[in-house]
Amino acid sequence: MTDDSSRTRRPARGRVVIVLDAEIDGVPGLALRISDGRIDDIGLSLSADGATEVIDARGGAVIPGLHDHHLHLHATAADAASVRCGPPAVLNRRALSTALAEASADEHGWVRGVGYVDTVAGDLDAVALDALHASRPVRVQHRSGAMWILNTAALVAAHITDAAHPGVECSADGVPTGRIWRADTWLRSRLPLTTPPPLGSLGATLTGYGITGVTDATPDLSTGSQAALVTAALEGDLPQRLHLLGVPLRGASAHNSAPLPEQVSVGPYKIVIADSGLPPFDALVDRIRAAHRDGRAVAVHCVSRAALLLLLAALDVAGDFPGDRVEHAALVPADSIADLRRHGLRVITQPGFLSQRGDYYLDHVEPDDLDDLYRCRSLLADGVPLAMSSDSPYGPLDPWAVIAAASRRATETGTTLNAGECLTPAQALAGYLTPADDPGGRPRRIRRGSPADLVILRAPLEQVLREPSADAVDRTLFARAR
């Protein structure tokens, strides 16, 4: 797959684009007219008179643009500038020490590492990290995204040696261990002041994958982070439509006191049930009720079995709201699927983790739990709406790799994890075609009057889905002008 500006077409006001020789909904040889960013006509033969641009699809399929229903934009952009601290780049202690020593520091002298997993150098804390690299402040993020590990220089520089925060893990004598759990916003406030990373390069990468919309699932967005995301969308650095889960309650219109632009929307309210410390039951019920009173569904992070069961019990008390959703659902007991359906919950999952971390799961997940891991087919079969996503930067960003993973469920070494949960590639693709505000609902289709957020593939869809790959993406079209 190449990445060049010719792959992006933004129909402007008065612009008329004709796409010829396209396959649409399985019908070959069709033409498509786009006027002012909307699909104006579809037919066997359309006149190119007055067209601003004519695109020959050469028999390739035209499909709606893909929507990634769960990722973290700023974390993904920052990840690209961070040192790799885990597989496949780093596999052992010596390699990690070398990677940290060779890493470039930021303008404040800090080293930022990502992707650590305990198979590299054990249960990492400040003392262990000092042994690897003590001369500069270092913070390393665990591959799960749930924890940062700081060395002693970083603890001192961030004034954490005597800080009191629930996320700061301490030893029995009250000394911070260097491990900080699910406290990203708090930790960021103690680091040297930096601006959110630019999103232009990431926007171009998403475009190359055929992604025309994203749901940013970062919880508790600060005013600055939300403003930076909206500005990136307004200025075209992020050409994708943007759906936000982390907007604070009663803050849906907060962007310098101005309404959000047309291409930005507010979704359910993100709640994290952290495996490092489950919240009190009553507190979870109160948060769900507060979101529902605010007119918002909830999007609840549930990775473990305990987190999912806690959510289901809380919803029994708090009640349901249209659009409530479960993020990840990494472990879903078979007997809880009916409860998911009963509560009207939709599941936003990431089968890409199976291809990226499957062998780790085989070694570390209890054998009795493997059948419950990243369920897909059984959820659809029992009527639970299912949407696909990446969870980037923690999972693979490429949607076509996720589609392949959902249909094969193969680990890095080729072992199949619960073949009974395999989707067809078409089912997995459908999970990327559902609207931002209806994940797992009815997939968007090519229709007259619809926004022209489209992907032109290099071959008919059936052929592309035999071996899903981003190489099949020829062009990505956006309805809105820059």
C-alpha cells in the first residue's frame, strides 16, 4: 500500500466527481456521480458532462468508508515517536536496556517507552527500570495501556516520591514503586508541559486504510485535548469524521464556548472499570445514572470477566439507555451473552489482539477462559450487535488486518484460538461499516443522497475479502471539503 496525496479526494462545493466502471453492492460496471459531497446518482451509464473529475475504478468495488469504533488518537500519534519496549522489537532485558540507551529524549530530556510486557524483563518497577536505565527520566507504558512504570529519576522529576493519588502504587512502607495505574490525566499534569501531538500523519495513515471516521475512546478528555482534536478535524489534519466518548458530562458543546463542527459528534460517556481496582458498586451505578440523566449512553471498558459481571449487575440497578455499549469485552462467559442482549448492549471488540498477542494469551490466560476470549460469532448469533475497532495504539490500527484476524483467529505462530468464534470476512467488514452512533447496527450502503465518504478498492469486493489487505485500497473519498 502506498501513501500519497492522490488517494484523498475531498469534493468541494460545486465539485462534481464521476466514478466509472465500479462494482457496487456486487453489481459490476456501474457509474457513480458525486455532487457537493453527496452521492447524486448511480447507474449503468452516467454522462461525464460538467464533471470536475472522472475516476476510473477499473472494475474495483466502491464501498462506504470504514469507521474505527474505538481508538486513541493522541496516544497513537505519540506512540509513533516513542521507543519500542516490547515484542516484536524487544524480546529480552538486554534488548530493552539497549533500546532505552539509544532512544532519543524529548525536549525536556525524558524518554517515553511503549509496549512493555512482562515476558521482556519481568515485573517492572522503578528499581528494575533503574537497573536498565537510570541516567535520564524514563516512563514506560505497559502494553495494556493500563499502567506506566517510572524510574527513580522520573519519580523525582515529576514530584511523585511523596504524591498521594489512588493510582500511585506504593510498597508496604508507603514508598511509590514507580508503577502508576490508570492515572494518565493526573500523571500528565505532573510532567513537563507539552502540547498534544500533531495528527496530520495519522490522518493520512487512516486515509490510506480507507477509514473515513473514528471514535476516540480516550476517557475524561481535558479541555486542551478536546480542543486539539476538534481543531485537527476543523483544519483538515484529521479528515475523518470524529466521534468523542471522553467529553465530560454537561460538556458536549465545550470547545472554546462554541458548538462542535458538523464533522465532530459526541458519543456515549466513557467509563473505565479498571482491573487493577474494581470501583465500588454504588459508585459505578451513580456514574451510569449520571450519564443517563445527561441524555448520554455509557461506553464501559470491560476487559476481565469480573468487570463485565460488575457492569451487568450495575445496569440491573441503574437501568438501560439506548446506545449503551461495552468496550473490549475481552472475556465474555457464555451465560452472560443473554444478559448483554437483555440490556440492549452492543459490543465494540478488537479481534486484532488475537493475531498480535495470541501466543501470550495461550500461555497466560486460564485454559477454561480461552473459549470466552474476544467472542465474535456467538455474540452475533445471539443477537448482540458487534462492531470492529483497533484500540490503537494498543492493537493493530490496520482494519484489514483486524478483518483477517476476526476471520482466522490465528496467533503469531499460527495456532487457531477458538475457531467457533470466527467471522466471515464480510461479517468482519460489516463491523467497520456501521455508523458511529449505531455501532453493530445496520451497515451503511451506497445510496443516492448519502455522504460521499467512500473507498475505491482495486478489485471486486469478493476478491478483496479472500485475502484482506490494505493493499486493496486504491482511493479514499471524503464528503466534506477541506
